[in-house]
Amino acid sequence: MKKRCRSVRFMKSILSAMCIVLATAPYAFANNGPAPHVMVLNLVVVVLIVVLTLAGGGNGVFARLQAAKYPSKVKRTLVSISEFIAVLVLFFIAIYFSIFGVAGFSIYAIARGVRMIRWAGEAEKNQPRAVHLEGVSPKRLKSAGIILIVLTPLVFGYSLFEEANGLVESRKLFYARMLNAEARNAYTAAKTFLKENPKAGVVTCADMEKAGYEPSNKEKITCFSDMTVSSGEIRLTGPESWGLKKPVAIITYSGELTPAKLY
């Protein structure tokens, strides 16, 4: 019967976490653009805490400690609600800053692992055991705590790696979008120049600047133009250091843009 109750509590914890993730996923992924999948690692840490605490027998220890510390059922309920709110707040922080969410849950997971190892040591040394340690398996409790402490930094380290990669990709995307925006601005200036100078032939990059085009990164972007009223194009090329697969934005005399691309 006790095993069944623990299983029910476990399933409720996992389902609750999954429901929160599903309910907030659109906002979480939208607000963590550089590395949206880091948000998923928050759930991974939560699952590790729930699964390993249950596997080690820590849930029963927590329940008995809470019962001893707060004899009143009302107080225990209020404490449980406050703990749930704290976890919920941390989760919603993760919606906007996923890496901070992973960090917060990781700290909590490591602290949980340390407590489980300490309880295992107390259960092995103290005879008779304290009431909250009755029926626990020190070996299982210790093993679960160690696994939690080992796995959590790995998940957090992976999240840092993904966050760093996401920032690099985000920077590349910014460069690609900047080139494309520059091409459109240059095209607008070229049209303005041709309108003001109907007898002009080819519009040069210098002519576009005279018409109001102000390159935002002139020292790095190479400009070429052979655009006329009825032919030619403007081509803006970024440096190799930007890491773009296609670092060239091309816009024709008719306004058709072939954009610079990240991949």
C-alpha cells in the first residue's frame, strides 16, 4: 500500500511538472531565443530530483521530518504550499532566463543529494535509528544521493555549453539580418539618388551615401554597386570572421533581395 502511495505521488509530481512546461512552453521558447532547448533541461533536473529521491527512499524521510517538525496538519500544508510556490517562482524565472532556472534547480538538487548522503550515514552509525530514518536502506539512499550529485553538474554543464552555442548562433543571425537591412537601406538611397539625378548612370556606393545611406559597419562591410534605373544590383559583403555561410546580401534594381544567410 505504501509503495502504491509513493508511486501515485511520483506520478503526480511528474505530471504537474509536465503540465507546467506544456502550459508555459510557447513563452519559454520565445523568451530564450539563443538556446530555447536549455529550457527543457529545467525539467530534466526536476525529474532527476523526483526520481532519485523516490528511488533512494528520501520521500519517506522528508515526510517524517515534516511531521515531527510541524505536528499540525495545517502547518504542514502551509509549508508544502510555500515550497510549491518557491519552486513555481523559480520555474517562471526560467521562462525568461532559462540558464538561471537550471542553476537554481541544480543547486537545490545538489543540496538534496548531500542531505540524502548524510541521512544514509546517520542510518548506518546510529542504533537504534532516529524515527525519521526507520525502514530506510542506507545503501540505496546514499547511492541515489551520489548519482544526483554526479548527474546534476553534468546537466548544468551541458546547459552552459548549449547557452554559449546559442549566443554564438544568435550573434551570427544578427549579422545576417544586419546585412539584409543594410541592403534594403542602400537600395532606398539608390532609388532616391536616381530620382534626384535622372541623368545619372550607375549609382556608386558613394552616391548612395550622398543620398542618405549611412552604413552601420562601414569598416567591415564591403559595398559594390553597378545599379542603374533598369539593371544591375547592390552587393554588401560581410567579413569571414562573422562565420556566415552566405555573407552576401544582394538586392537588384527591381528591389528583389537575395539575403545573407546563417546556414
